[in-house]
Amino acid sequence: MLDMNETGKRNLPNPDTQGKKHSHQQHAGHDKHAGHSPAMFKRRFFICLALTLPVLYFAPSFQEWFNYQAIEFPGANWVTPIMRSSKKINNLVK
């Protein structure tokens, strides 16, 4: 829904305030990213990296692009689909 003023015209941003920094008081309601820490992001990064590397290694297109053959074992063709769906598992690790 559009933000309209009392005359029925659309409210447009004030060109005088565009590009200017806002005061810290305007952001007083924010929690300053409460609950976020560098350690949390680092942990999630390494979990995602560990889940991504096997997907890339076993992906047929990746093998074609880099001209290699992934190791073969019974069920190797299931690695990529299972690891791709591991995004749901990653959300549980939070």
C-alpha cells in the first residue's frame, strides 16, 4: 500500500534529508544486534563451508568444469542431493 498524504498524493522522500546520516536517537529502539557475536558467525560459516564442499566436489557440472572425476562408492550419487537438503539441518544447529 502506498503512503499517501491528506491531499491524496504520494509521500515522497524529503530531498533535504536524503543521503544524510541519522542521529543515534532515531535508532534507539534497535537492540544493536543483540545476540549476534563474531563467534556465532564464524561457527555458522564453517558449518556452511563443511556442507558446501562435498556438494561442489560431487556435483557433475563442477567435475566437468574442472575436468576431474569424483571418487566413486556405493551411494555416491546421493551425496549431492542429501547435502543440498542439509540447509534444513543447518537451521537446526543455530
